[in-house]
Amino acid sequence: MRQIIVDKDRCTLCEICIPVCPFGALALVGDEIKVTESCNLCGACVPECPAEAIEVTGPAPEEVDLSGWHGIWVFAEQTDGRLAGVVLELLAEARRMAAVTGEEVSAVLAGEGTRDLQPELIAHGADRVYVAEDSVLASFRDETYVTVIASLVQHHQPSVILFGATARGRSLAPRLAARLGTGLTADCTELDVDETGLLIQTRPAFGGNIMATIVCRRHRPQMATVRPRILQADAPDYDREGEIVDVRVDGPALQVRTLLLEAVEEEQGIMIEDADIIVAGGRGLGGPEGFEILFDLAKTLGGAVGVSRPVVDAGWIPYIHQVGQTGKTVSPSIYIACGISGAVQHMAGMRSADTIIAINKNPDAPIFNVATYGLVGDLFQIIPNLKREITNARR
Ligand SMILES: Cc1cc2nc3c(=O)[nH]c(=O)nc-3n(C[C@H](O)[C@H](O)[C@H](O)COP(=O)(O)OP(=O)(O)OC[C@H]3O[C@@H](n4cnc5c(N)ncnc54)[C@H](O)[C@@H]3O)c2cc1C
């Protein structure tokens, strides 16, 4: 069994190793450094010990043969024959990675009545589209989608599979990773690949205070979900050629335990991820009733309303409006932040907006550090004035 051993004879009890451990697994207990059960054998402490008293012992992990796994796949999420925008962003990224590894890019399309999407996927970078068409796949369900994609993966052995970090991607990818016995890095903000095909996945960690780089060295496929609107889609090239591969869907194998009676779409106006103008509100709005002026301004501007997390946690506004690390990433032309302090976790979701306008009564609020324009004052006075000026200017 592999374990970390601290040699008591060499250890000088300098305690340098204790803060170095990212998992807080080392502690001074009595007159020795103890390794607790939080240790995950990362070995970060080993090179830091000036007395060379720490070592990782036990048999090295067995070599694994990854040579049979090739190709970069993108899950082509669609609803009623419309592709999710993130699919085109992922295809562009997959093409950039394929230029490094020399592999092919494939899209995996499941559903019913999806034929029209196949040329679109090829134009945006797929060399091949695996099409699983069946009425049982018409509505998205984890159970059926996991079964179909897992069997495709086992047969074709792709090296990488990318998913949008959408509600569906976030639900499907972990189940598929568990079924395939591989790892998954969720909510990546950056991807890269080396010439051996190792996927280098970057995502915020520890509450957004560090960016972690994660690799999956010993298992395939390498799986990641990526937030929408972080990557850039390429312009389509309708002269590109690609192969369509029909996938046999084994109906009986897709027996599901649940029956979908009806899919009801929520009335939600413009979604923040699609909006060109977002009027966002935070705790400074004081309560759900405070949001009336925000919805009013958003309507005047033809935009959508975004919110910070405490607003959702307090139940003032539903989660679909949340911007930030644990909400959505948006990149509108204009982002008006009202009564939002500008915590890193909020800014992780909106700092790529072209123009940021901040309204806050605290002149030292961090949001002003990223704002293009800042208005210091009471939002309940500023917003109605702003709306009046906009309405007058349009007359
Ligand atoms: C792991 C983790 C993930 C997180 N994910 C997210 C996330 O996805 N999105 C997110 O937003 N947060 C997230 N948070 C929470 C985040 O750290 C902050 O707590 C949050 O963003 C603060 O929200 P706020 O700016 O609305 O509230 P506050 O920080 O309380 O700020 C309210 C602001 O309103 C101003 N104000 C008050 N009254 C008025 C007025 N009348 N006129 C003008 N200004 C006024 C105040 O000066 C203040 O700056 C996360 C936190 C953690 C630990």
C-alpha cells in the first residue's frame, strides 16, 4: 500500500511541511509529525522538507496501456432540433486540440429528428458525427443517454470527451464517467492538450482563490465539462466534409424506470446567457420587492436580469438568474451591476462583459475595480433616473 512516511529520526519538527499540504493532512502531535486520513498521497510535502525526512513508500502504480484510445469527441447537446451554443464552442476548441495531437474530431448526436444538425456540426469542425436516432432518445434522460454513449465509447475508445457545463451536461457527464470508470473535471474555464494527447484542464478551486490544473494520467477517456461562453466558436465552413455514422440503438437495452409524461417549458423571458444587456442585482436590493425596478429597467433596455448568489440563497429570485462561479458565465455587451459588491466568485461569471457599469453606495466596493463606468450612490435613486433618461433619449 502506498503511504507517506515521516522519518522520526530525521525530522527536526520545523513544521515547514504543515502549511504546504493542500489537504491539511499533516499535524504536529506531541513530538512527531502525524499524517492524518485526509492525506491523498499527492506528495507536495516531500520536496519541501529541508531534512528530507518525508517519503512516499509502497509499490508504484501499475503501468496502464492507453495506446488504443484516440480522437476528441464533443457531446452535441440539442433540444427540439436546436444545438446548444456551447457545442459550437467545444467543436472549435476540439479542432485547436486536434491540430496539436493530429487526431480526428467527432460529435455525438442523440435524439429524434436531428438530421438537420449534422451538416452544422461538420461545418463547425466535426470530422465525423455519430448519430443515435430513436424515439426513446427524443427527450433527454440521463439513463438512456448514458447507456447509448457509454456503449459507443467502449466500442470506439476516444481519448477525450467534452461536454457543455449546462444543466444536461452537468447531469450526464458525471454519470457517464462513473459508468466508464474514469475521471471528470467539471466546470473547466480553460483546456489545453500536449502532443501526447494528455488533456490539461484548468478550473477555479478553493472558492475561486486558485486555478487548479488537472490531468487524468491513468484512465481514458479524459472527460471535462466546460462553461458556455468561455470559449470562442469558429465561423462555419459549409465546404468542410465529414462522415455520418448511424448508431444502432438497442431499444430493449434502453428500458427506463421512469415515464416522461410531459416536458413543460418555464416562462423565463430572455435567458441571461443569451442576453446582450444584463441588469444585475445583489443583496443591496434589500429584498424581492427591490427587484421590481431592476426588471423594469431590464425591460426598457430589452435585456435580462442577473443576480448574485445571496439573492438566490435567500429565495428572492430563482437560480436560473445567478451569475458567477456557481451560477452562469455571461459575456453581454453591457452588464449593469446594482448593489453588488464584486466578490471574486461573482466576477468569475461576468468580467468578460464588454462594458461594466457599477452602481454602489460604497465607493470602495471591489466591483469598481473592474467597472468601465462607476456610479457611487443609492441605487433606488439612480436606477429610476437612469430609466427616465433612457426613455426621454428615445423619444
Ligand atoms: C464557493 C463559493 C461560490 C460562490 N459562488 C457565487 C456565485 O456564483 N455568484 C455570486 O454572486 N456569489 C457567489 N458566492 C458568494 C460571494 O462570495 C459573495 O458573497 C456574493 O457575491 C456577494 O453578493 P452581493 O454582492 O450581492 O452581496 P454583498 O457582498 O453583501 O454586497 C452588497 C452590496 O450592495 C451595496 N449596497 C447596499 N445597499 C445599496 C444601495 N441602496 N444602493 C447601492 N448599493 C447598495 C453594498 O455597498 C454592497 O457593496 C460564492 C461563494 C463561495 C464561497
